[in-house]
Amino acid sequence: MRLAFVTLALLGGLAVRPAAAHDVWANGVIVPGWVKSACCGPDDAHHLRPEQVHRVSDDYYTVDGYRYRIPARAALPSQDGDYWIFYRDDGSGGQSTVYCFFVPMGF
């Protein structure tokens, strides 16, 4: 009986632990493994508001706070309808190229 109680307590604790930002989209859907492996770690995930993303031409996007233009062909369909950009920021102004860029797309 005691073993059953301990097991239930452990399982319950696992079920209510908070999910990391890189584990779920904003709508609570689990981020697929390919996104995690193709992108990066939680520090490199940047959840964007629509007003931070600008389509400057048919060929490019710009994102507030990110120094490089992003080719429109690099945009991937967002699973939760939000904008996400994944890149490394070294803290001293250096930024990597974009690993992944997710954009809401109407199909």
C-alpha cells in the first residue's frame, strides 16, 4: 500500500512540473523532436510579437532585435500561430545566423 502511495505521489509530481519554454509552443502543444534538434536550446528561442516582425519585401523579413535580414524562403509554418526565431546571442552584440524562423501561415 505504501509503495502504491509513493508511486502515485511521484507520478503526480511529474505531471504537474512546469514545462520548459522549448518543450511546448505557446498554445501548449509539444514541440516536435525535429524542431529541438534542428534548432538549439531554450536560451536561443525568442518568442516574438507580430509587431516585431516585418516583411520588407517578397524576399526578406526583419525582426526587431535581430541584426540580419532573414530570407523569406527560410520561414517555416508556425505550429501555434505565433512568430518564433531561434538564434544564438552571445551577450556582447554578436548573433548567430537563424537556426529556425517560424511564421504564421495560412494554407
